[in-house]
Amino acid sequence: MQSVIQHAQRLIVKVGSSLVTNDGKGLDHAAIAKWASQIAQLRAMGKQVVLVSSGAIAEGMQRLGFEKRPAGVHELQACAAVGQMGLAQIYETSFSAHQLRTAQVLLTHADLADRERYLNARSTLFTLLDLGVIPVINENDTVVTDEIKFGDNDTLGALVANLIDADALIILTDQRGLFTADPRKDPAAEFVHEAKAGDPALEAMAGGAGSGIGSGGMLTKILAARRAASSGAHTVIAWGREEQVLVRLAKGEAIGTQLSAQTAHLTARKQWMADHLKTAGKLVLDTGAVQKLTAEGKSLLPIGVVALSGEFGRGDVVTCVDEEGRAIARGISNYASTEVRRIMRKPSGEIASILGYVEEVELIHRDNLVLL
């Protein structure tokens, strides 16, 4: 069995609290230095890496003198605010040793539910990766409440995998991977080397939260794998203390539990657009634009739109029709309807002079478009 990571080009690496802290007593600088070294090696292999890191609350607890995780939401938020400073500082220092720059990105579930903020986050992450920067993502625990009580960075890792069309999600934890039962309680428990992400049997195998430092457990990892698989990303759950675990996975060694996505990468996103979203508006395309989309696989430019109906915002899904009203495609618009009315029938080069800014040169990028 070979690692599903070997041929993956864009990776999300999620590191749990127990791996970046000294049992909750602040950040483990030596451990974080090892993650930085391994990720630097992945970069040298030509892979793009986004790091989703827990540890801010644990670091804040140590700095503020809490011996155990506070129960109060505002105390947790205070810990997150203080700890985030230390987390960003140590990652910047650790990656600088390998001549790599880092960027702190704080997200909430609401950021990824709102279409415009979703697209903004997506564009920012792609730009950072293109610039060779390592984005370090954490949940914005300082401003959220329910996410602290019920959320976890496993789920955040899966959401980010979907956000940037990652090929794989690596969840590093303090366990070897998934067992058929809790090995601490059942000596007959068997290790699961590989399975299909989303298999309901996996959820029955997973237990509750493990340590008192983090908020996740094996079940959250199984559910995160199912979520990541919806956009075609494979997941590996592995023991983070395994020597050179990231590099060995990238070289093809099968470590931990591999949960394979059954849906091809682009197919999942296009199914999502075609089957599950109500469209907010309609764009009427001229013959040339229809030809570009259907026969040449091109993006939709503003110049090809001759009319529109409906009111929609940037990031909403719209239907593209020909001049006879036949539905041609659906896609995610880079501009709101008020903006489209001003730039339709115009060359992309005139967008800046008309609107005063340019979000994208395409009205709908081909990666965000599905033919009907």
C-alpha cells in the first residue's frame, strides 16, 4: 500500500494541540521546529503546504496561569488572544530558519459560509501559496463563541481543504490512527490501515475526545475526512511524533490510517454547483461566449454577456443561458449584479476604469463553472 500523499501537490497539514504543546504547558518550540523542517522539505519536493495549527488557547493558558482549560467562553477567548501572539511568533521564527515566510490567517466558520468572504479567503490563500509563503491557519477563537465550545481544527482543516481544492488533508494527532475500537479499553481492537472516507462504519469505530488540552477526538477526524472527501481530498490520520512522518508520507510510505476520497477532484465541486445550489440570477450570453464555454473550455468574460436578470452578490451561483434561453452552464460570479450591469459587453481591460477596481478579469472563471 502506497501513501495517497505521494502524488498530492497541495496539502493541508493539521497539527493538534497535544503535538505543539508540552502537555498544555505552553508551546513546544523543539516540536514546532521539527514541523517547520519537514514542511520545508515538502516545499523542496514541489508541494504547496497550508498549516492548520492548534495551540493558541494552550499557550494562552500557560501565559495567563491557568492550570486547566477554562470553562468560561470569555476566559477562553482571552487565552486565545494572548496565545495567538506566541503561536505566530514561534512559527515565524521556525520557518525563517529555512528561509520561508509565514502568514497568519484567522478564520471562523462564518467566513467560509459567506460567499464573498469565502472567495476573498480563497484568493488570499492562493496568492500566499503563489508567493511561496506558508499560511498558518487557526480558528479565530477571539471573536467566536460556539466554535470554541463545539468546534475543532480538524473540521477547520477539512473546510480549508475544500476552500483551496487541496489534494489531501493530513491530520497529525497523538494516536497512530483509527482502530476498530478504543485500544485503551479493548485489547482486541485492530488498526485500520485504509478505508473509504465517508463510510458510516468508521464513525461507529471512533471514540470520544482524547486529551483535556484540545477539543477534538477521533470522531471529529473521521467526520473531517468525510467533509474533505466531498471535494475530492484524501485524508491521512497519523501519529505526529512518528519520525519524519510528513516527508515519509510524501515519499510514498503508508503511515497511519488512509481515508480515500471516492469523488474526483473537480467532479465534486462541479456536482456541488450543478445539483445543490439555487442560482441567484441569470446571465444571457452571446453566441461567441457560448462557443468559448462549451467548445473551448474557456472562462466567461464580461464582454460575452448581453443581458442579466436577478439580483446577486459576488460569490453567488448564477445560470448562464444562450440568447434562446437554453441553460448552458452554472458558475460562481466574481462580481455582483450591480457591477455586471456596468461591465457587461465591455472588454476586461476596461473593468478598472468603469468600476475603479478589478476583482478578477473573468466574470466566471472556468474552474468555478460547470456545463449543463
